[in-house]
Amino acid sequence: MPEGPSILFLKNKLSRYKSKTVSEASGYGDMDKSEITNLKLVDIDTYGKNLLFVFKDFFVGVHLGLFGSMLVNKRKKVNASFALHFSDAEINFYVAKTKLHRGAPKDLYNFKTDILKPEFDSEFIINELKLPKYADQMIGDVMMDQNVFTGVGNIIRVEVLYRAKIHPESIVREIPEKKLQFLMKAVVAYAEEFLDLMKTDEVKELAWAYGKKICPKDKKELLIAEMGKVKRKTYVCEKCQKLYK
């Protein structure tokens, strides 16, 4: 599944289409595309794992999910689920979910939670984590909650918890606030590193813990298991990562 940096990477690839006129929108998806004809594409934005095509009075959110993909000026043999056509180009999405929203992205989304937005607010997130609905959960589960850590996927979750030396089964309320503050810095720093590594397709290759068998610090074998409610493959060094319970 794409993560926040993956979607921002796609957005950057599409920046040349900003301010161009969409001649037609097509695709087999259920979303009504009749309004997207001869309209100027005002902006291309992101919110976490969502790619956003912004028009004057509305925007279209595209979510690639587990198996979605995008092609520019190319087509697969199967029909696109959503496509934007320009006079000299086209953007095709496959196995993607789309939704049209009235207004602007900031009217709907809280950018304070997006790990790659300038508006990301660590203090706001830490205060959210103190709420009962999050405080009693495992940090490994909460980090996958897109209402709190928007844009975090499994790679970022594994890497950041390893680098912050926090065991994913740690209960949020038991983690010291200074450690949570460090976690906030780590998630932003790694998201930016992830984005940079997308240029050379070395995200997994250069990960410290994700996809690895041995801890690079103490050379111990990593615990590899599906943990918490999210049931995603997790890589943990039980020596380096402290369990707060």
C-alpha cells in the first residue's frame, strides 16, 4: 500500500499538469465525472495517502489502496478506474477509489495530522494521544490510524518505532512525553528520508529494520510477527526497543 511519501512523490511527478485544462474525465468508477469537463486544474495536492486534484469549487480525492497504480501517457490493457485527459496528455489510475468533495481540501482535512505537511503539529498529536480512545491502545496500532498519523503506512511505522527505540506493543499512556516528542521528530524526519529515497527506489533496501532479519545495532535476530489489531508484519528488536506497559 502506498504511504504518504509515495503519494507526494506521485504529486511531484504530476506538477506540470497544474493549471492545465481537463478536456474529459473517464473511467469505470462510480463517481460522477460529468462536472470535470473543460475545467482548469487549479492545483494538485495530497493528504496522507490521498492524491487530490483541485478545481475551483471542488476536488477529487484518489486513493490507490493495496493494489492501485498510476500511469502517465500510458495505458494498461484493462480499463482505467479513473482518468484525466488533457489536450496532449492523460493520467490513468487503475484499481483506485475516487470521491468528489465540495470546497477545498482544507475545508475537509486537518493538515495538522499530515506527517509531510508544513502544518504538521506535534503538540496537537501528543494531546490527541492522551485522549482515552488512544491512550489505552498500543502505539503500533495508533501509528496506523490515519486520523492521528496521516500518511503513515507499515514501512514508516516499523522504521520510526525502531529508530525511536519504542516497542510497538507499548501502551500509549505509559510512554514518557519526552519519548513521544522524539517520536514526532522521528516520524517527520523519516517521512522526508522516505520521499528522497523514492527517487532511487531504495526505500526498502536502505531501511534499518523493515524487511530485515538482524538488528543493525546489536546484531541480534529481529522478532518478526503480526502484532496488534492492525495485523501487519512487524520487525522488532526486543533489546533496542523498550516495551512501555
